[in-house]
Amino acid sequence: MRLSALAVAVSSIALTAACAAEGSQDAPPSPAGAPLETRAANAPDQRPAFAGQTRAPGVRTQAALAHTVVASGLVEPWGLAMLPDGRWLVTERPGRLRIVTAQGVVGEPITGLPEVDARGQGGLLDVLVGPSFAQDRLIYWSYAEPRQGGNATSVARGRLSPDGARVENVQVIFRALPAYEGTLHYGSSLAFAPDGKLFITLGERSDAPMRPQAQDLGSHMGKTIRINADGTVPQDNPFVGREGALPEIWSLGHRNVQGIAIARDGAVWTVEHGTRGGDELNLDRAGLNYGWPDVAYGVEYRGGAIGAGVTAREGTEQPVYYWDPVIAPGGMTIYDGAMFPGWRGNLLVAGLREKHIARLVLDGNRVVGEERLLTDLGERVRDVAVATDGAVWAITDEPEGKLVRLAAR
């Protein structure tokens, strides 16, 4: 481990609004109202179901921005959550949870976490501060848990000790079923709704034999999950009492959801990875089917149609927005800070493949503008969060991962 407090903090870089909006700093600005995305689609013959479902117009933040690398040397950081005192909980996929201060001091690994299966995309994944942390100091995290027959996503909670050195009284409150001997598509983003219910996003484990389980209500694979904070099942979940259905399921037909954000009004937004094309933003509603693997945009990694090549079917939901080519979306948050009043209500989506934060401007439930932020950092952005002062913080998924602050200059 090569962890350095404020290791590259002096590399604070001013961004003009135009640079923040461009995929390449050398490219000229797009004409007003023109789509931000100009690359050729992987599935050029596919058509969106409604205007604005893909390739939204480019928008630009008027304020100048600057980013500061606050800490570096983190190993494949995955999840980011702010503690009430302004410090950050950061997970490292190999199995370590650390506290990093706003000044860049990186703490030793917190002890007491259960074993993780850190192969492929597995390991220690998301982390969340409980809604009653001030009273009980509970934090929640998701991880690939080694099990008989393979592994699967699990969620645990525990009490963070007052000195931040360990978690105590650890309880596993959810275990996705079935276990599978694979290393891909764990999903695994966490969010609390305003009513205190915990949402968990899951992947379908990627491999061809597992894909159909995204449509199977007897499997947690490819689902969004809703539980109480103690792991019990809310009785108003949509499939409670249905024969053969797992009662924790909120929605189905997902591929690999690694981002979730819940609005103040309870609206649940999720983003999921497509194949070559077909990254999706969904308004994730109770009991609905989002189509995978029977309905999808994009093409297979090897080329050719996904299944029958269907992009719409009765009984399945259309994404609010999709990307082709993909950005490979990681974590997501809804901006509600004071630093950028014009961003309030916008979605901020971490982009892994395209190495930026996508700012999505919403008009009701439609995307009407898109901006690319943090483009000059040149690293895979894994998760994004908003601090109490309204600055945007992000972590980069790299062997030498960084904690970065983006703020008005």
C-alpha cells in the first residue's frame, strides 16, 4: 500500500465551463442544442422509444470549476459515504474499509468486517451511513460473500466504534440467492429512502446461464431489493405473498445496477451497465420489469443482437435515458447542495469507461441536458457524493485510486 495524505493535492486544476462539458479538451464546443455524444452508436439501426431518450443536448456550467486530489494510493476504491463530521468512509475492493479526512489523512483499515471474495468484480463494495447514525453509529456495507457453491452479494451492518477503528456487533441483514461460482455483476449499490427503507441493487452475474434469472422472481439476481433497516421485509413490497416470488424484490429485469439515488419525494433512480451500448437510467418503480435480457439497447460484446434484438415489449419498462456508446456508469447521486444552485435536482453519474462525471439535467422524468465533468482527471470515476458545503467528491477505480474534490473556483 502506498497511501499518501494530500499526496497530489497541489495538482488542483482549474477547469473552464467549456472544458468540463467536453469529452476532449481539444474539441470545439458543441453548437447550442446539439447532442453532447458525437461518437457512432454500436447499434445505429436502433431507434429511441421517445424523443430525448438518448444523446441529450450538451449543457455547460457557467461557473469555473477546479478539482483537488485530496488523497491517493487507495487500491480500487468502490464506495464513498460521508460521516456527519465531514470525514469519508471509503471501501477498497480487496476488503478494506478506511476513514479519510477532508484534509487527506488516510486511516488504517477498520477491523471487524467479514471475509470478502475479492476476485474479478467482487470484494468489498458499497458503504452507507445509517439514517440514525447519531444515535446508534450504524453503518451498512455490501460485499461479495464467499459461500457454499460460490458467492453472492450480501449486505451487513455494524456499529462504528467511537474512535473509528472497528465495527462491532456485525449482522448480515441480506443475502442474495442463489450463490454462484462466478466473479462478475454483483451490482451492489445501497441507498436509504426517506421512509427508512433500504434499497439494494443487484446484478444478474453476467454469464449466459445466469441471465434468465433477471426475469425469475424466485431469484434475487438482476433485481432491485427493498428491505427494512434490520433486514426484515416490508409488507407493502410488491411481491409479498405471491407464490414462488422472493418478498424482498422491488423490481426485476436488470443487468448490473451499480448506482442508485433516491429523491426527497421517494423517487428511486438507478443506473445499470449495458453491453456494447445500452447503459440505462431508470426510474425504478415497485413491481415493474425493466426487460433484461429479453429487451435491451445495444449489441453483444462479441457483436450481434442481444437475444432477438428487441428494444421494446409490452409489459416491460423503457429506460428514461440510455447511452450508446456506453459510459459504464458506477455510483450516482442527486445534487442538492448550495455551491451550484443551478445543479439542484440534477443527477450526477460516475463514468468508469469514459472517465468523467455525467451531469444529467432533468425536466420532470426526462433528461434534457448532459454535461461531462472532471474530464481532465483521466481516471475511472467509481462513485460520487455531495458534501455538506455543496462540493462534489469522487473516488477513482484504479490501482492507485484517488479521492477528489470538485468545487467552484
